Amino acid sequence: MSISISTITVLPPAPAISPPSPVLLRDNSGGLKLWSVALIATSALVSLIFLSCYYFYRRSVYGKKPEKNEEQEENRGTQSHWSESTDDDQERSMELEFLDKKKPIFDLDDLLCAAAEEIGRGKLGPTYKAMLECGSVVAVKRLEETNTSKKEFAQQVRLLGNIKHESLAKVISFHHSKEERMIVYEYVPDPTLFTLLHGENISTRLNWKTRVSIIEEIAKAMDFLHNQRVPHGNLKSSNVLIRRVGVNIRVKLTDYGFLRIVPGHKLSVGKTPEFGDSKKKLTRKADVYCFGILVLELVTGKVPLSPKLSVSSPLDNSDLSGWVKEAVNNEWSMDILDAEILGENEGYDDMLRLMEIALECTDELPERRPNMSRVLRNLRDMHTTLS
């Protein structure tokens, strides 16, 4: 059916409707008109719906907690959550900051709710192996005390995240709030040098050539850090992870770069002779001292600061160094070598050379210690003679 234009009646234009004046919202008795009450109620309802939607959106992004399944409940006896608190707080708005912006595969709540295992505890705080629901495994260092603001903390950790080296454990992300200060690393399942040297498993004992390789690898990593103008600050055998790749040895250093964000007395540099002396500035030569102690630990097989050393040195904070110096002065250096390597009947002269390098590194005066580049050259020269 068609409609002709002539049959359509053209109506006059409707008068423009102006918004009601506030005066017209009330009737003559001074009360609100019925339609104005309905308008106000509708506006309030729309606002309530908007706020509710916004609240649930925020919960879904920042505050969502995964539901516990039966498997998680059954494993509660063997696995623990490394953080007991998952309550929301205002500081969580920062979340986790990832150093690689392209790979944020988990968030803060995933991390806080992950099953975890404590794999180490030192003066800085505990370290956990966190097993995330997405399948990833990371290492989480919880710092119990820091001496910087959130901004300074973030700047330093970002700096560490930009440092890439095969012998440094990679920093993945970090979080700083009133409740938590965490640094997330790649998880490295390998044992620490401390465990290999002083553990009870005889099958993991290190021969002489392996020890020289470990020392050289550590020196490479330390030289790289110092060239980046970043002190390690906490170099010790428990912060050196050892990996065997075929016949080669690879190391991973952990807990590096904390000198600017945690109190110095909690770090290995706090055991250097110059620490606490206001007239002496703590420099990278403090790392050199700690490296020397680490070398002496590898040569002697002794634990630093062990009461079994019977040290007569006046330096309480350098027991192993003082013990070795006393041995050298009394010409009974043969007695201080680790029996595990002494029984190999090889490399005795190189052992003594390495001990001399270590003693040079542990000189009481920082200015008399070599830098890491020079130490590395000396080690390479010695390693060449072993090849």
C-alpha cells in the first residue's frame, strides 16, 4: 500500500520546552511536586548503579581472590602461602612493577596466594620459592627493613633490572608498600656454594680445578657489576648459586645491588674493616674484601667467622682472613688447605698463589686492595697454567 504525500497533514512545530526552573519544582504549598521527586529518585538510583559497577570492576582488577579448590585444601599441610595476608589496602594500587613490560604473566594477588617454600633466610629477610597457578616458578626476596623511600627503592630496583649478565640472577619485578617490600627474581634450582663446600653430601665435593673455575666466574660477574658502577654489597658463598653445564661450571649471583636500599650492617660489606669508620667511605673495594674472604673459604674449606678457627687476630670481623695471615706468618700454610683438594696432590703452588691473591684483596686498607679487573687478570693467568 502506498501513501501519497497529499494525505499527510503537516502539524505546526511544537513549542520549545525549557528545563524547569528551580522555582517551578515546588508547588504553591512549598512542597516538592510529584514528578520532581521521581526525577531525584531516578538520579540517585542511576548513581548507585554506577558506583556498584565501578566497585565490582575494581574488585575484579585489584582485589579478586582465587577460590580455594579441594586440591589446595588437601595440600595445606605440605604447602604454605608465603604471605598470610591477602587483604586489600590502599598501597596495592601500585601492584607489581615488571621490569619487562611485555611479560606481566601474573599480578600481586597471584603472588600473594601462591604456594611457597622458604629456601633461605638471612639478615635481609626470607627468600621463597613461589609456585604460581599459571605454572611459573619464581624466587621472592622479602626485605624486612629498608632505608629508602618508595621512589628511591623503585629507582634502584629498575636500575638492577636493566643489568643483564649470564652470571647474575635476573630481576623480574618488585613491589613496595607499607606492608611489603619484595623483589622477584628468576628461580634458579641449583645449590649454593655454601652448601657444596660445607654440606654433608660427599658426592658434591668440589675438586681444585672446579674451585678455580668458580672463583674466576665470580670475578667476571663482579668485574661486570663494578663496570656498571653497581656494588654487590652482599657477596658471600650463600649468595652464589652453582650450576654444572656439561664439564663447565656456571655461577649465578643473588642479592646484589642492595647497598643503597638496606642498612649496610645487614650486608657482607658490614664485616669489612672500614665499615663504621666515618672517616672512610665505603667503596667497591669493600666488595673486593668480601671476594677475598670467599676465595679463602674455597681454599681452606672453612666457614668464615667460625669459632673453630682459634683466631688471634684483633679483627673480630675478619676471622678467616686473620687466621690465614697468622698461618702464613708462621709458615704452616700447608695445614690450612682444605683436605678435599690437598689430597689430589696437584696444584699446590697454584693454591698458594690463589691464597696470596685473596690476602691482597683482604688488606685492611681499602686503597691497597686491587680492583676487580686486576684480580680477574691474575686469575685468568693462573687458570691458563691449569688448562
